[in-house]
Amino acid sequence: MTGPERPPAPEPLPHPVVDNHCHLEMVLDGTEAWTTERALDASAAVGVPRIVQIGCELDSARWSVDVAARHQGIVAAVALHPNEAPRLAEQGTFDEAWAEVSRLAQHDRVRAVGETGLDHFRTGADGRDAQERSFRLHVDLAKRLGKTLVIHDRDAHADVLRVVDEQGAPDRVVMHCFSGDAGFAQQCLDRGFWLSFAGTVTFKNAGDLRDALRATPIDRVLVETDAPFLTPTPYRGRPNASYLVPVTVRAMAEVRGDDLTTLCQTIERNTFEAFGGAW
């Protein structure tokens, strides 16, 4: 079975940027599986030579560490996803899984702990205590190891900030796939976070998100795909991949009124700072 055709490659960017959030191991139902090598070649050809691979279930965390060890252009982040934690807790296997994630996070190719956080869209009230406990453990792990914290926040803005404030934030925090308005952006910026924008910024109904992008200082802006999800307009409904980052970056430059080359240079510099240095 074959699924939707992959979008064509966009025009290369004038300066390299990093896709700071990608799930290379994930394949949408019915779509073609890409090899890591093919994905890297396609993205490098358009100015996206580096990727942060996010492993947020136990198997994908193991895979992420392995692939980062084998490919210079990839570094990893590991975690138990906010929607995975309550399921593991219900099964009685959370502590065992958490012990292994904590071990994997110590690898020198792992730059971040995440994605972790709160998701009030997919997790109901009965699973939120387990989700919050997991989030707190991840925050503390990132601090203990001196690694970046990558936050997943879906319909949980106030509670995400409450937990981070109560635990104390690590030195480096990235709001993955930022989804708030300009007011919430300012609350995150006041705490020193970086805001990562995905293909959602191109969606027709994302006016509040574009307002947040305009309100974010250029030195706090990152870009991501969250591939294979969140494919930017005009390719919604087709599989996303890191080689489509230029579509999102060009839209971001237009929304912000930035020179494209300047925005690319700044995003690359921001990403290295946010994830503990160049690779």
C-alpha cells in the first residue's frame, strides 16, 4: 500500500538551519518509509544538514541514541511522552521504563530530555497525575545532567508553567511546536525559553500563532518539522520531513518581515545555543 506522494523539494535556503524536532523513525499509515540516509541527504540538499531526533517512547529512545551515534548530522533527545507516561503507569511499568530513559539520557550524543510536558487534549483527568509526575522527573533529570528540556504543551499552558516554576527550570528550555498566542509567548520569553515554530505557522487559522511569532525576539526563534506530522501549507495531508523546513522558514520570514538570510543565520545560532553547542 502506498500513501500520499511526498511534496517536491523546495528551493534551498541561503544559509543552513537545523530541524530541532523530528521523528525519523515514525511512518504514517500507508506512507513510504524513508531511510535515515535518504532523509538526511534530502534535507542537506536544501540547507537543513542537521536534525534533533526525538525519541519519546522506550523503543524510539533506544533507536534515537543509536542513530545519533552513527550519523554526525543527528543528535538525540530522549523521554517518555506525556501521553505515554499514564499508559505505562497504569500497566505498572513506568518506573522500569523511566530508569532506562534516565540511563539513555546520559549518552554524549543526547543533547536534550524531551519531549516531555503536559497534554490535556489526549490525556483525560484520570491520567494527569501520572503525567505531571513524569514531567517533574524529566525536568529534574535535565537539570541534573545539564541538558536541554524540550516541552510538549497541548492545551495545558498554565499548568506547564506552574510545574516548571515549581521544579525550577533548567538552563535551556525549548517550547516544542509552540502553540500559544503572543501573551503566552511573552510568559515563556520572560522565563528565558526558546520558542520553536513548526508548519502550523503556515495554517490558515493560525493567526494567534503568527502574532506570537511576530512578538518573539529573533534570538529566541527556532524552527522544526515534528515530522512526519504538521506538514506546512500548501502540502497539508502529505508526509512531512526535514527537507520541507525551507517552506516554513520562508513563511516565518514573511510573517516577521525578516531578511531570509539573517533569519536562517540566527536560527542556526539559536539552535546551537539552545542544544548545548554545534555538532
